[in-house]
Amino acid sequence: MRATGLIAALALLWGSGFFWIKLALGGFTPVQLTFARLALGALVLVPIVLVRRLPRPRGAAMWGHLAVSALIANAIPYTLIAVAEQTVSSGLAGVINATTPLWTIVVALAAGADTRLTPLRGIGVVLGFVGVIVVFEPWSGTTGGSLGGVLACVGAAMSYGLAYVYQARFLTNRGISPLTLTTAQLTIAAGFLALALPVAGWPRPEPAALALAAVLILGVLGTGLALVINFTLIATEGPTAASVVTYLVPAVALALGILVLDEPARWTLPLGALLILAGVALVRRRISRPHPGRARRR
């Protein structure tokens, strides 16, 4: 029961993120929004790390890897999603974001990681990318979103996929809590966006109350609290339970976009989402290996 509550809370927080981004863009530029989101998320996590006295990253190499990870796991994809939602619906952004596991396996294969492309996984990758084409509707005169916006969403998912492979190679299993690593990443990523503000952060924000509230919710709850729940879920229930959220986030994003923001309820959007999630399910299937103690039959 506790696991169900955590999964539901995390799906709601992450799935509603695309909704809050759409509202926040009414008063902030994408760079301003992303900086605020990262800074607020870091402000939630830093006190937790300090109070729990978790070991901190040490050494120039580790901090260098954290900087790269902050760029490709936070700064770039968060900004791209905010840019995308200027021209595409929040539901479409949420659906395309679900392709992250597909890009992860593509990047892992390209990087020569210990990943096998079985026939089922290959079908899953193709199926997922067909789903992206379906939600974009290139055959229609009125597409599901602008080409630039869709490409920005795809770029964000690709960046997340690259980040997962990079983190697995250089950051995980180093004796440092994932919560500490994520806190460091958010802090560094906020620094990157702070450097970008003088160049890409204009005009000066004059947000209405709704846009300001959306940024606060997105940063404190959708980024900071959501990551705490995610780590709690992984620690208590395991990564398999946590991965269930992947299938719920697009549904939440679609529902909020259609029911609250009155975004077009195009039939291709749920169909594309189903194709993408089916592809993700195939990609995530475990590969059965022969038991070492079991004799092979001839």
C-alpha cells in the first residue's frame, strides 16, 4: 500500500511537470524557468544531504563527471522541454519524454556498453519511434506540434538517455549516495543556467501570480520533493517498482493537458503514447541467461 502511494505521488508530480511548465511560460523565458526550477530543487535537497551527513563527492575527476552529468541530465533537457512547450502541447511533450528508455539503449549500444539488442528489444525501439511519428502526424496538414518543438522534445529525451549511460559508467557504484549525486548535479546545473541568464534570460521577468506559483510548485515539489520520493521508492521497494512511474507520467501529462489546459484531444496522441510505452516495455524486458549450474541440453 505504501509503495502504491509513493508511485502515485511520483507519477502525479513528474506527470504534472509539463503542465506547470506550460503555465510558468506565461511569465518566464525558458532559461529563467529552468534556472528557477533547478535552484529551488537544489534548495530542497541540500539541507537533507547536510542533515543526514551523507558523504560528499571528492576529487577533481568526480566533480568533472558531475558537471558533465549536470549538463546532460538537467541543464540541457530541462531547458529543451521548456523551449519545446512554447510551441507544442504539454501532453505531447510528456508523451515524447517517455521515449527516454529507447534512447538509453540506443546510446548504450553506440557506446559499446554491456547491452544486448535482442530481437524483441529491436522491435521495441522501432515501435517506440513509430509512436513519435504518430503523435507528430507528418502526413497531416495540421500536425500535432511544430517541428522545432517536437525536435526539442526528442533532444531532451536523447539527452536523458545519454545521461543514464554516462552516469552508469562514471558516477554510480562509487560509494556515494545517489541523493548526494543528484543534489550536486542540480546545484551545478543551476550554476550553468545562472551563467546563461545574462545572455538568454531577458527580458526581465514580470510574472503573474499563476506563473510564479507554477514555478514554485515545479521547483519545490516537481523537482525537489519528487526526487526525494523517487529515492525513497527505490530504497524501499527496488528499482522495478520505481520504473512503473515511466508508464504513468505520459497519462498524467495527457490528462492535465486535455482536461485543464483544453489542449486538442487528437486521437493520434494516445495512440502514439501506447506505441511508445509498448516499445519501452519490450526494451525493458530482462534477458534470460542460462543458469550457471544447469547443464545445457544438446
